[in-house]
Amino acid sequence: MQTLPIALILLLTLAAHSVFPVKEQSVSHSSAQTIPNASGVYLTKDPTGKVVMSWVEGDRHDQRGVMKFARSTDGGKTFGQPILVPHSQGVGTAHGECPPKIAFRKEGTLVVVYRVDEPTDNNPHAGNIYFVTSPDEGKTWSARKPLLPEEARSRAFFDVATLPDGEVGVVWLEGSSQHDKHAGSNLKFARTDQRKEFTAPVIVSKSVCQCCKTRLYADGQGQLHVVFRKIFEDGARDMAHVLSRDNGKTFSQPKTVSPDKWIINGCPHVGPDLAANGKALNFVWYSNGSLYRNQSTDHGKTFSPKIPVAEGKRASHPYVTALPNGTMVIVWDESVPAGEKNILKVGLQTISPDGKAKTEYITSGGDTERPFVLSTDSHSLLLAFTQSGEHNHQVVYQTISVK
């Protein structure tokens, strides 16, 4: 009987027990590019997979800003000529939590949704949500219309998504008729129809934190998810999740993403985000001074314990995206000491499919805030954020490779 060499036996034993070291993910950045006099950046893809970036151009603190967007055919390395969205003068970003956004119907119609401040004597923060459509990639446009014809105390903090059936859906916060600030806002949903108009709204949840962004997400498996900061009966302002299996006709009852029990007398102006990698939904949110993440592998029936992303730090405004290999990437802005003052930097954390996390910070001259990140191919991302100087602001964007 022949015997195997001792060296080969040891090699096979090591392989069987998977003790070979796993290669750490490497992250590399392209050179940053800028769009002057711009803020409120948003990233998405059109039905052909091309990257689309939109932003507000002009002074974000007055009523003269306009919305523009551009397409990229190379994953965000370069962009074509910017296209002005007509009738968008006065578009606002509501503290950066409510930038104008673009979504696409399955057949290619471009739907632009944005908010305009319309203060009243009773509500200086009031505004309404409008939309325009284009059937030909921005060459011609419909007239501007309000999202709904009915008047409301105020509408804001919306999100958009292409639904599983190819229509476009919108969620937003609408001011409640109750004057108790603890009553919160109503979270509503509407969708386009064959006329390219929005249907009558569905109330998704009541008692929602008034000034935190909402997240509408289609998971690629025919299901629609909404995550938001809800005001619970005990006064806690924690994250909640609802699910729709019928393209937004009905929604499940809200379930707590994490029982943080954060009771605060006001709104933190920081909403949640989520993205799916494989069969898991990955949530990221801000609570009581820290950023956290967790997962649900059963479509929101149960949630794993929370894991700190940036604990005990002045970090907020998180976004998350997933690469095809299961790697998750989270970005946020964080206040850090810089001499005699603090500045905002962008944090970036990659989480490998086996759960290993790696964090770095994007430095630049001036405050960097409200980052947005989008997966562009199997190993690449597009990162964009607003950079503010003493007298100006600009959108900065760069591609990132994760291998």
C-alpha cells in the first residue's frame, strides 16, 4: 500500500480546515472630479444600466437653484453634457435630506421628482412635491405638476424607485392635521399609471418622525420595502420597516428594525438606508450619536442584533450599496477635529461577504457632507458628495474599486 508524502498530507489537512489566510479586500480611488456651484447630489441608473447623476445648481439657500442631470456610459468615470430640468427653479434640498431625484419607468420614461419650498404664515417650513416627465431622455418635457392635486400642510422627505411592475413609486412625509409635535407626520405612497400620472395615495404609516428622509427600495425579487424613523407609543424614534408584495397597493404593519428606545424631543434630520446582497436586507441608520447596521434574511420578519459602524462618534447621513459579490459599502459624513475647529469628512466602510469590516476616511479641503454611493459593476462604485468652502460649494465625485 502506497503512502502519501507527509508534506502533501499537511497541505490537504490545511485545505480541509480552511486555515489559509483570506486576502483582505483592497480599496482604490480614482482622481476626484468636481461640479462647481452644486449640491444635493443623487445617483441612480437608467433601464439600460447607465449611471445617472443629478444635482442642484445655484445657491442652495435661496430660491434660485435649478436641477440638472447627466449620464455616464463608463460607470461614472466621465459624464455627458448636463441637461437642465425645466420648471425646476426654486428646487430645494431640505437640509440635504431631500434632494431632487430621478427614476425611470420600465419603458424608459424619465420621472423627475423634486420639492419646492412654499412657506406660509402658519408654517415657514412648508413646501410641496412636484414632478415632470420626459419620454426621450430629456429632449422634451411635460408641464410641471404637483405630485397630488390635493393641498396639504406640507410634503417633503420623499424617495423614489422603479417598482417590480415597471411603474415609478414615491414615498413621502405629509404634515399631519394634528398640532401635537409628538404626533409626527403621515408616511404616504403613490405610483404612476399608464397615463404617467400619480395615483391616489396609500397611507403607509402614521406617527413618523417629521424631518428624517425615507427610503423606498425594490429588492429585485418582486418585493417593495420602506424603512423610516417612526415615533412609537413610548416616544422612541426608532427605525421601522414595512413590506409590499403587490407593488404598493398594500403594506405590512411596521416592524421595529432595532429596539434602540431612543427618546429625543425633536427630529435628528437623519434617515435610514438599506440595500440587499443576495437574500439579506442590510439596514444602516443613526441612533443616539452612533451609526449602526443589521440584517434581515426573512424579508423583515426578524432582524439580527445591531453592529456599530461608527459608534460614539459624530457620524450621520448614512447610505449603503451592495456589490454583486455580496460586499456591502456604507458611506456617511462625520464631524472630526481639525485644529481649533471641527470639519466634516466622509467615512467609507466595506464589509466583505464573510463579515469583515474595513473603514477609511475621505479627506479634502473643506467640509464634505451628504455622501451618496452607487454600485456600478462587479467591483466598482461611484461616490459623490457635497464639499463646502467658506464662500462656495461643489459636488465631488470619484470611482472606487473594491477587490
